[in-house]
Amino acid sequence: MKPARFQYCDPETLDEALRLLAEHGDDAKILAGGQSLMPLLNMRLARPAVLVDLSRVPELAGIRQEGDVLIIGAMTRHREAETSPLVRKCCPLLAEALGHVGHLAIRTRGTIGGSLAHADPAAELPAVAAALEAELVIAGPEGRRAVKPEEFFLTYLMTSLAPGEILAEIHFPVMTARSGWAFREVSRRHGDFALVGVAAQVTLDAAGRVERAAVALTGVGPTPVRAAGAEALLIGREPDPAQLSAACTAVTKEVEPESDLHASGEYRRHLAGALTGEALALAIRRARGEVGV
Amino acid sequence: MTQDNAGERWIGSAVRRFEDLRLLTGRGQFVDDIRLPGALHGAVLRSPHAHARVGAIDVAGALALPGVVAVYTAADLGPADRPLPVMIAHPNQADPATQRPLAKEFVHHVGDPVAFVVAESRYIAEDALDEIAVDYEPLSAVASLEEAVALGAPVAHAGREHNVAGEVSATTGDPGAAFASAYKVLDRELRIHRGCAQPMETRGVAALPGADGALTVWTSTQAPHRVRKVLAETLERSEETVRVISPDVGGAFGMKGNVYPEEVLVACAALRLGRPVRWFEDRREHFLAATQERDQIHRVSVAVDEQGRILALRDHFLHDTGAYVPYGMVVAVNTLYHLHGPYRIPALDLKVTSVYTNKSANAPYRGAGRPQATFILERMMDQIAAELGLDPAEVRRRNLIDPAAMPYDTGLRVAGRGAIIYDSGDYLETLSKALAAIGYDDFQKRQAEARIHGRLLGIGVACYNESSGSGPFEGAKVRVDRNGRIFVYAPTGDSGQGHETTFAQICADVLGVTPDAVQVVTGDTGTLPYGVGTFGTRTAALAGSAVLVASQEVKARALSVAAAVLGRPETELELHAAGVMAPDGRVLPLGRLVDQAPRVPGEGVPGLEATHYFRPEANVWPSGACAAIVEVEPRTGMVRVEQIAFVHDCGVVLNPLTVQGQVEGGVAQGIAGALFEELRYDEQGQLLTTTFMDYLMPTAMEVAPIRHDHVVCPSPHNPLGVKGAGESGVIPVAPAIAQAIEDALGGRMRVDRVPVRPEEVWQALAAGEVGS
């Protein structure tokens, strides 16, 4: 289990990284933590001629707040974001979801951008990005562009990143007042990719009615799936158990999970509904201030 | 007078393992740590097909790569191109199919070796694998037991008429009459998954050819003497010119008791090239190429009376032996004769049909057929309880063999195995201690209270006994050097059992020293000419007894030399840590006696040394009882093991810490087999679970707290009274968890197969509306 021969480049600036990608085109692959790519290389399922390691590009890492946006550099390690007080304050859904990413050793190496660009629909972060409607800021030869999650995630392990482009930053909206969040998932073992995961965030208005509801699921489709039907059922109303139950039923109707080695589509559909119920209930209680972090 | 009571001091004490400092600080010496300057690296080209005819193999592209030194196919192996021998042949198995070092004409499972590349680095060797072109003509593959025995099924070995690899039957009593007169007859079909050992250290081999033609091989094995024998045979050389060393081994679990193609390939290449060659297995190869186990389908019936006592048991079962039978019928026959278990069963009608499929060979993995038998018996015990409205523990009590009946002849006589006679055990006491440890009597109350809060708790219990300590022999040499340091050479391979510690304890008791004065050297054929290996829970009983007797012989020699030197009768002398002491206070340290020995007139070793081979008169029978509490999550069907209680009788306990380690590790593998680990193949015989993402080995988070206790019924069959603990923990866990799940669901689910998938539990919950 040794990788095929490749050339290793470790640029120190984003421009240099972009230049290397331009030079090598399809032959190059970006290394951004390596928690998915290294096994693929070792099993020779991926055989890039050139590996461009972004670990030494300082401008790609870091966490900062600009107004109502939390900006996380793509090369920020999971663990740094997970333990960041700023992330916990501005984007507690992200912090909670990060605790479910693999094991501590994986989170210490893996990066936020690497996980998003890998676009595994079973992973936690794509669902969080979808729920929060984050903006994915992409650097390319012609400058920067920002895309929404629904434009970014195309299908299994496929994004709209063009060859030569680098995911540079992720802009998460800072959570507003009267909001609550929850991330719930079910996995066979601690640290596994979840069979199904749910990222939920709810914002109430001053009267306690749902102003915004976002539910995004992992493991039920080729991309993270927003449960628009379930969200619509909640908006504009004061949430009650009947409505939550209706939202869960709606989720089970709007997802089309496939069967694989670990679970049938039918079981995943059930889990999607059950977890949505749990996640929404907790998110609403948090929005009402009934429970803390 | 010698100190007869000195023997009580170290055996049985919780001596911390001498191995641990080395292993826990990264200073272990595993095969991959053996430095061999100038060594070449091997890589194996493996079949991508489950069954295919192998045509032309073009290696020119591989040979052309810079850094590639050699590429071997079957045609290049000379005398080594032959089927590997069967480790333990069975009389009912004519024409057993075994693997060849490299496939010739046919491949029989995905991962079967086809070519061997030797290169300057593993990277280059793997590059070269990509450049080898093989003409395969794919053949129909047999991917499941059902398929293998179906009418008109394809054959797993082209050229054979059917897939049956062997059959063994055994009968006791009058099963027909018992079934005819029974109060009730219960039938069931039960299945046990295919699983495999996953040691932290995968397999690995390194070979060093010597200038004098001798060959030294380091291999991660449990049985260095077996490897030496096979290498000598296949390489057509004397065993005296082959030395096999099993250094630190990072887990083996029976899987490394086999002799593998790669051991032959590495040795063969090293001799051909006159350079050291090494090969290390990667995890994917391990999934595809190491042996696997379990995988049986049982159709079982029990006849019971009104009291729930078993009158007869009939079980005709299928065993998926994979493509090859390196261990003959050992696993299948082990299951067969463990179906009597710790119970009185007056009539048995047993038959196993071992069946070839196109999968990796089925060969012993911790338990080696025993967990299957225990799963069957214990599931039937639970069914009896359910059908008769009895408490599951009470059903067991009514059927367990009374301790006064020991030794107990089951009446079973099994081809290739002989008479099945239990030597010792108190199964009732073992069960009652396990029930007490888990709080069995209070559990129903706890369960009812939890149910009020929507929590589903369940309890299960299982009993077992196991044959262990099998022959034919195992040896040990004890030697004292001139500094008085004591060396024990016990060539059985150690793969984490702690032989360096427990053997030192045995020797220390005899020679009146502390265990740290004894250095134990294991796993080297250079130290003793004969050996078998560590497997089947046999090392404590056999090698341990050999260490004891050899130590006693050294002690006798020390006293005899001292008596001559001091001019006193032996009966006046005592052996202490300082040496042999005379009544007048004179002390002769052991090192001095080594110097004196050659000068003592008469016969005897010119030093202090003794070798003993212990040959047991019969197998010994450890036993145990396990109780499990699980919690089922009502919305998802996920099962969490809350706690396990395990009471074990391994006879005399050499070291409670090492026994605890064995039991706990076994329990972890039992939990794995009950809830997680499953090798899954598709219809073409492709293994779908080749990484730890898909093969769900439990982590520490999934393994429950374990309460552990002992019952001590010494075996009469060896001088230590030990019975062994190696396989213990894994054996009864699956049925205990299966019953606990059924109990948690209030009887609305029947667990007929393991591992139990959460989805199955959810389906049962959804159908029964339990807990809603």
C-alpha cells in the first residue's frame, strides 16, 4: 500500500499554489490535510502526478469575524475550529458538528476546506455549510468567486471547483439572536461516517414564531440535502410537537437515500426523520433559551 | 530440606508483565524492526477474481522497471511450486485443497497470490505489480454456503465434482427415541457470520541467507517450528539449515498459526538472490489473503422434557471452509464436538459438512469453532426457556453437569479427535458467580423501571466449556549461566500472552528466585529442535508444564552438584535466591555450581541445564459463564453493551493480570462478533469489506466495562493444574448479547444470526411498536 510516484510541491503563498495548479492542470491534486486523499493515494485509487500541499500557505488558514460573517480559512484544521471560542460563539452548529468528525487524530490533521472540497455527502461539514447557507470563496487564476453550497456540491465527491481553482475561505453567517442549533447523527461505531446526520438551525421571531428553519442531512443523497419541505412547514408558526412530527414525516418523504453495505435506504429514511425530530426539538429549545450549549 | 512451599510464591501472583515496558515505549522488535542491510522488498500480485483460469503471465514490463530485481511466477519456483501441506490432516478428508505459494493454472479466491516481485524498495515493487499482465479466464465463483450446496451449483475448484470438502458425523445415545418421546421438540436455523482476526501488526516475513548456506527467517508467526518444517520441505533442505524466529508479534489470534505462501516466497527469493528479502502485509492484503473464520449455517433441533431438560440434540450444519483447508477440518470438528457443551445431553446426532467456496481459507481464529457451538447451544437454551416459560438461567442450571460427575465422559467419539471427556469444572458455581456479578436477581426491577422511561434494557447469560491444551507436546529448556542468571527457552511463539512473565514465575518458584532473575526467550527454533506452537489455548498447559519440569530438573542437578562440592547429603541442602545453602551456613550461588558441575564425578550435565518435553495424556477443559446487559435505543435500533460479567475457570491461575487481559481481549472480540464485524462478499466472490471503514472492528468506545472473576478447578492432566485462558473471552459473548437483545425487546425479536445489525433491531421495533 504505497502510492505511485508523484512530485510533491509545498508552495508558501496562494499565488504560487495557483501557479503550480495552472502549470500542471489535471495532473495536479491539492493536499489539504490528507485524511481522505492519503488513503486514496496509498491504495492507488488516486494517482496524481503532482501533489500541491497547501499546509504552508499561511493566508489560507485562520478564523476571524468580519461583521456578521465568520470567515474560516480553508486550511484551518478541524480541531482548531472545534475548540475556537469564536466559532463556538458565532457558529455553534459548526462547532458541534466538528465534534463528530472522525477521531481526534483525524481532526488534528484534517482541514475545513479539505473536507468541503472532498464533498463526501456522508461527511458532517457539507451539511453544515448547506444548513447555514455558507459562501464558499474560491480562488482561481482570474481572481475570486463565491458560490453557494447548492452550486458547490454537484454529486458524490464532485464539486464545481474547476481545475486550477482552490477553495480559499468559507464565510459562515454569524448566528443571530433567538436562534438555536443542533447536530445529530447515528453511526455504527464512535467516529465513523454517520449512516445519517442532521444539521438544524432555527431562528424565532420576537413572538416566538419560526422565522428561519434550516435542516440539512448527510448520508441520504449524492450531496448534502436540504429538507425544504420540512422547513416550509415550520416557518411562520410557533413550533409545537404536531408540527415537528409533520416536519419529520416530510423529511422521510423528501429524501431518497440509497442502500449500501451499512444500511438500507429504508432504514436511512427512517433515521432521517427520527434525527430531524431530535435535532429540531433541541434547536428550538436552544432558540428559546431553555438549554445552553 | 528443600523448600517445598517455595512454589506457592510466584505462581498466582499479579506480577506485572516484563514485556510491557518494551512494548509500551516503542522498543518492541517486530519483524519490520529487524534490520537487514541491503534487504530487498517483496510485493505480491494477487488475483482480482474469485475463480479463474490463469493463462499467460507477462512479466517483461515489470522486469524492465529500474530497481526491480526479480519477478517470480509458479513456473519459476522449482520445488517450491507445490501445494502447501495440511497442518492438521483429517481422516475423513481425502484430497484436501491447499494453497500453492503462487497460483498455478487456477486462482480460487480474490487475493490468491499469482506473482512475487522483488525490488529495491516496496514502492518500486508495487509499481512493478502494475506492469504485470495476466491472462485470466474468469470462471463461475461460489460465493456463499447456500450456493455451494445447491443442486447444480458451480464448483469452487474447477475439476472437482462437488464442493464438499469433508463430512464428520458423531452420535451418542438414541436420538431417534429421544425425539419421539420428547415433551417438546424445538427447531431452529442459526447462522454465524464470517469474520477474521485483525492484529495490530499484520503478517510479515524477512529472510537472511547465510554465507554457509544456512537460512534465517523472521516471521510474525505463532508456530516457528511449523514454518521451519514447511520451509525445509518446500525448499528441499534440511531443517538443521533453517532457523525460524518469531520476534515480538503484535497479535495473532490463531490466524498466524498457519504457514503462508509469503513465508515460502520470501525464503525462496532470498536463497535464489543471495540477499536478504522482506515482505510486509498491508491491511488490504490482510483482508484478502489471511485466513478467516466462523461462517456456518446450523439446522438444529432439541428434544426436551417438561422440566426443560434436554433429552437430545440434533444439528446437521454447514461450514464454509473457503477455497483451501490448511487446517483440514479442525474448525468444523471443533464446532461439532463442542455442541455437547457443559450440559448433560444423553443423545446427540451431529454432522458437519465442510464446503469449499471461493473465499480466503477458513482456519482458526480465536475460538476456532467453539464460539459457533456455544452460540447454537445457548440460543437453544434461551428458546427452551421461552417455550416453557422458564427463566433462562434456571434452564441452564437444570441442564449443567454436576461437579461431582467430573471427570465426565460425554460418550462422544469423534473421528480425528477421539473421546470427549471433561477433566474438571464446576459449571454451576461458575454460572452462579456470573449471575451474582451482573446483579441478575435485581435486574428485572431495573428493567421495569427503565421501561417506564422509555429505555429498553435486556440481560442475557451464556455458559460454555472448551477443549484446550491439545498435544502432542511442547518443550522448554532451562539453563543457568556462570553469572547465575537463569534462562528459559520456550520456542512457542508469543503474540501478546505474556509468556516472558508467566514462564519466569513458574521457574522462579522452583529455583527459589524472583521472576526478574529469569529471562525467557520465546519463538526461536534455534533454541530447541522440536516444537509445535502457540494456539488452541495450549501454551500454559504444555509449555508451562515443560518449564516447570525442566526447572525441577535444574534444581535437582544444582542440589546434586552442591552435595558433591559441600560433601553433605542433598537432603540437608536448601535452594534460596542466593544459592544452595548448607546447614552450616555455607552458600553456593547457582553460577558457582555451573563452574563446579564439570568437576563433579559421575554422570550429569556439565553445567546447570535441563530440557523437558511435556506430552499431555489428555486435553483439558476450561469453562466459563458470561452475562451481558444491553441497552437498545428505541428509535434507531442501536445496541449498546452496558456491561459484561465474565467468570472463568482456567484451573490454577498463573497470573491474574494476564488471565484478565486474555479474558478482556476475548470479550472485545466477542462483542465484535455479536454486533459489528462481518466479512461480506458479493455474488461474484468479491470481498466488500476491505478497510476498517467497512469492517467494523469495535473501538474502546464500543467495548463495555467487564467484571471478571474466577472459579478454580485444577486440571489433573498436568503438573501445574492449569487449563488455559487464550480463547476464553470470545466464546460465550455473542449468545449472551443475542439473548439480552431479545430480552430488551420483550421477546419481539428472534436473533438467529450474528452479528446483529441495528437495522434488524429497528425493523423488529417498528413491527412490534416496542417502547413507543
